[in-house]
Amino acid sequence: MTEPKETFISYQQFPSYFEIMITRFPRNLLPALLASLAIPLSFLGATDQRPNILWFVVEDMSAHLGVYGEKTVTTPHVDRLSAEGVRFDNAIVTAPVCSTNRSAMITGMYQTSIGAHQHRSSRGTEKIHLPAQVKLIPKYFQEAGYHTSNGRSDFLVKEAKGTQRMGKTDYNFEYDPGVYNSARWDDRKPGQPFFAQVQLRGGKFRKVTRSPEAKNIELVNPDEVSLPPYYPDHPVIRNDWADYLNSVNYVDYELGQILAKLEADGDLENTIIFFLTDHGVSHARGKQFCYEEGARVPLIVWSPQRLKPAVRKDLVAHIDIAATSMRFAGITIPDYLESRPMFGKDSKSREYVVTARDRCDETVERIRSVRTDRFKYIRNYLNERPHLQPCAYKDKKPIIVALREWHSEGKLSSLQEELLFAPIRPKEELYDLKTDPWELNNLADHPRYQKHLKTLRGHLEEWIEESGDRGQRPESPAMYDSDMEVYLKGMKKDPAHAQVIRDNIAQMKRWAAQGK
């Protein structure tokens, strides 16, 4: 029997041989082939036609946009993305605070699955390392030949000196910053596709009216603001809410500037845009909490060349943008990923999304919620502590100061007292979001809803088991103390605030010793 001959191709012959091979390869599968071989189309002297991927990640902003029903804002650029793209009405974060949310988003994993669930952890001597198989999403794009960048809204103006400032990462684990090539996608090689993030200040920019940027937007009249029923109509809170809505308008202005750059550079048509926020508005029931105000976020995917305009009501998690982005780029989605593609024949709707809240700065907490298309179930593990536990970061905000003042003066309604200042919380909360979108009426003890309660409890127990929720075990004292040491060092210029943090740390330890 004659052995088959091996075929050897010289370096000089390879380009022409490869050109012949790809002409016979199905065109729709070509990007995936090239990605798997780590060979860009520019090797053949052509432009890589794979799409650019751009994530707009906005800070501290709930779904207070015109397309989601907010009537006081003016957001023409978001309106355009929504009208021409796919808007998700039930996008839920897996974590309602920035560092844990971003740790999940950039890995496509629940933060509780990878040990990144305590806010601002791994800052001190005690470090968190990702499980061996987990890579950051930009690393997958780099390996596929993409240029990766992470910038800020001000990246449009190149800095005259030094390196362009990178955008926010805030990951709770050790990682190689080299996963980002630069802060700008226009630093890439000619013809190279990009995976980019642009971080926008969003609700953190509450000073729009007191800055030169105010001339760029239509300002919101505080008298026209409609507050949620669990907040009192306090002048400080009303004005702050108007400032927050002005920040929404300013996000839209920044978005318009960046879209204009993409169009001017000829990049817009081949760019798939994801617009979302990292969690909800920073308020007493928003940021850091699992209520809709903190957990439900806007999400729009724009790509008129690939997607028909639509409004989708199905549940998605914010981490799902990871697998979806990889799918668009022809990158193989690893089996371990907890992120799911939102488009395609094999995409699967989520029956529920779990949101997890753990320690935020010095404030120890553990809350889990299960969100279905109609119901919200919340489990308060540390229910003997009040809803508004001591937290130096939030307690210095004028809105929280105003709430505490009216609480001490007896000026809050009975509903506001119950929801915000009850000394202990229920172990379980259940809300029918169809009839009670503000989550005011806890149905956990209602006889008619026991079947729903049992089902949602089961979903949570199933998720804890399947995902390996690391938050079921308390954070080690060594990790807590390590992170608190770094936190306090950052307050050297504000000794009064540092003392508040120390007092809060002592309170957390007393409660823990008491079994609370």
C-alpha cells in the first residue's frame, strides 16, 4: 500500500494557495475561519470586513429615556438608535453597582461565579484571580485580530502631551491591562476591525447646569419632574432628580458627537453599537439595590445592516452583550461562558435573571433577587439590618441627608418610612411588576401568591447551586480589612469622612458578632 504524499507549501507560495482556498470556502463562514486561524484579511492586501463592535457604557443611569417613557428628557440620538435598532425593555444587570457589574460584563460571567462580587475588592494586599479558563472579552477579540480600546467621552480631543487617558475598568480582580491596545479605536492599523468601549459619566455628572456643557442640552425644569412614590417631594430631592435627568440629556449629546465621528471616518456603517448602563440611578432604592430602579437598565443594539428594528420584551442579562458581540465577530463562544447570544437561531430566552448585591465599600450586605417577565423575588439574607445601612459614600449625598432629616422630623409618609427606614427588613419580598411596577406591595405573605413564591425560591436555589454562588460564604476578615485599609488611605485629605468610614466598619463588625 502506497503511503499518501504530504504536500508542502513554501512561504512564497502560501498567499496564492490561500487565496485559492478561500475562494472555495463559504463566504458567510470566512470570518470565523480567519479568526480561528488568527489570520486577518489584510494579509491578502484587503480590508477586514468583520464588523466593528462598540459598547457605550453609561454610569449610574436607569432607563429614564424617552424611548422608555420618560417625558422630560430630550434624547434624539438614543431615539435614533432605538428606532433603527433593537430595543430591549427587560434588560437586567447581574449586579447593581459598578465594579461588580463591570467585572461580570467584561468576562461574560456572573460576578458571584468568579469571586468578584464584593464591590471594590482586590485593591489591597489580598488579591482575587480569575479561574484559569476565564478570559476577558477583549482578549478574545485581540486573539482574533481585532484592535481593542477603552476610552472616555473626552477621547474625541487627543491630549497634547502624554498618553491618552483610558476609560474606566474598575474590575475586582487581577488582570493584564494589555487586553486594551489603547484608549482610541482610531489608533488601529489600516483596515483592522475594532472592539471598543466608551465610558460615559451619565448620572454621575449631576453638575451639568453649573458647567459650560449646559449650553449643549435642553435643561429639565425641576417643576416638571415626577418622583417615584417612595421618595418625598423634598426640594433637594426634586432638584437632584432634575439634575440627574439633565445628565441623561448630556449623555445623548456626547453620544451624538461620537456617532458623528464614526460617520465622518467612514466607520459607522460597519459598526455594531451596544448602548447600556452599568446600573441604575444612585438613590435610596436604586444603585446598590435589586429593585427595578437599580437593576433594570436600558439596552439598545444598533446595526441596520444586520438587524431589523424591533422592540423585545424578553429577559436578557447585561452580561449577554459579551456572547452577542463575539457571535457578531465570528469568534467561537467558549462553553464556560454564562453570557448568552441575544440573536441567532440558537439563542435562548432567559426564564429569569438573578441580580446579586454584596458588600459595597465598607457596608456588608447580601441580597439576591430573581426577576421573571412579571415577578420580582428578593431574599434579604441580612434582614435584621436596615435597608439604609450606614454607608459613607451614599450618606454624604444631599438626597440621603434630606431623607434622613425628614425621617427624623416625622415628615415622611407611612409608605416611605416602611420602605426606606424600617429597622429590619422582611426575609423575602415578592412583587407583581405588572400591577405594581414601583414595588410597593410585598406579596410574600399573601396566600394567593404562595405558588409564585415557591417557584421563584426554587429558581434562586437552582441558580445558587448551578452557578456556584461564592457570595453564600462571608467575605474573609483578611480580604475585608485589606480593602478597607486601601479605602481609608484614599481619605487622607478628608479626615472627617475617614472617621465616618471607621465608625461604619466598627458597626459592621459589631453586627456580624451579634449574628445580624
